[in-house]
Amino acid sequence: MRAFLTVDDVTGLVAEQLGRGRRVTHLERLTGGTKKGVYRIRLDDDSSVVLYVWAAAEDYWPPSVTVPDDPFTDASGAHLFLTNQALLAGAGVRVPEVLFADGDRVLVEDVGSETLEARMEYDRAPLRELGRTLRRMHTTLGPEWGRPASLNPQARTPEEVVLDRALAHLRAVVGQDERMAAAGPRIEDHLRGLRGRVEARREYVLVHGELGPDHVFMSAAGEPVMIDIEGVTYFDVEWEHAFLQLRFQEAYAELGPVDLDPARLELYRVAQVIALIEGPLRIAGTDFPNRQWMLDLAEWNIQKALALGE
């Protein structure tokens, strides 16, 4: 049984950080988090704050087999959040304000409950603002690719890492799905062919890594606020846009995308399709509460993968 936080667990923190005159009236563990716990703390003056907790009981992900220099797998922890929050804020990106940080706990402002995904149903204007935010990120250059919290010279190129990452994911998937097992050699050949068409380049920018409309919240002032920022990395801009295209679909054009390298973009798109089979199947084998949603996501991407190279 997973032991989540209770009101008693946060009462002392609130008193210490927000004042002993503030009282916790309600604690809600928000849905959607798979690597950390996200709790909305409501106070007796009708205000609220959000607490992030990185702990074993909050993490549903089992270990994965992947390449050692993959910057996106297992991107979790308070130190990554804090580094990336400061970096993004400095680049002009709206992110939650940090109120307190200690060990594996970070208290931040509550930016609200409405996601960009919900807002898009009746108001498309925030898409243009998010596009401007992305252009600020994608003009913030890094000297090398990798996580900002531990940036070191890299021996390999991003496209080499992405290919090996995709092949590792493919090997994991073919052992779980007969259709993918039959198509595995064809998909591997397709991936290697895509890698062969990518020309060398060394220009790395800040990318979120998995930015969907559910990873952007709308503030009371109408600002798009970026969340789940632990995976922010200096990397190829095409990695970001491959994911944006997958998640925003027909709304992607409203972000005002920049010019991209088509060959690099296609390699990264296919690699992310394979990742969106491997990851959901892996977490669906745990006690994650929304298992069917993960299986449906995997199936959606299996159908895309089976069409590759035909």
C-alpha cells in the first residue's frame, strides 16, 4: 500500500513557511503525477499552495533499460526542478514561483487548475503566447547538450543517443507484443535509415522534452505556466517539436513553429512513437491507478509503429 501525505504531514510546514496564523483546511493529491506527488494545500484564508514531493511512495515507474547518456529517462528530483525553474525563469518562461525548498520537498505557488488543454476548447489565444514562450526557450543556447544541472562535454551526438534509445525501447516492446515482434526488424531498419539521413549539427537549445497541453496551466492572469520541468534539457530543437506535433495535432500550427530539419525531425518523431509504447506498457504493469489509459496510449502508438516502413 502506498502511503500518501495527510493534513498532519503538512501542517508544520505551512506554519513554518507561511506563518503560524495560517491553518490547513484541506489537502488534495492531484492526479496526473507519476514520478512525484503533487498536493494542493488549501488554507483557511481561501488561498492555496502546491507541494511537490519526490519519494519512493510517489513514484509509479519501474526501472527502465536504456542508454546511459539518455538525458530524458528518469529525469526526476527536486534538484532538477530547482535548477530548471531558475533557468527557465531567467529565460523569460512563466513557471511556478518557488516558495520553499528542502530536500525532496518543494513548495510553490498554486497557478490554478485549468490546463491549456481545457482552455483550448474555447480560447486559442494562449497558444500564440505559448509559441512566443517556446521561441524564447529555443533561442537560449547551451554550450553542449544535456541536463543543465550536470552539463558536461558529450562524446556522442544527440541523434546517436536517440537512435540507441529508440532501439532499446523497441527491444523492450517486441517482448511484450506479438505484432511489434513481427514488425521489429522492419521498424529497426526504418530507424537506422532515418538516422543515416541526419546531417551533423551542433546547436543545442532549451527544450521541455514532453510538452503537451496538459503540462501547461493557465494562471489567473491568463498566462501559460509550464509545469513538469524536471526533464528540461539542452538538446536539438526538433526533439521538442516532434513531441509538440504528437500532442497538439491540428493546433500545432498555431504555436508559430520555427524552421526545422525535416530529417532530424522525422527520426525524433519515430523515436518518440516507440517511447510512447514502451513507457505506457511498463507503467501499466504496476499499480498505477489509470492503467487502462496507459494501455490505450500504447495501442494508439503501436498502430503508428506498425505502419512504419511499409
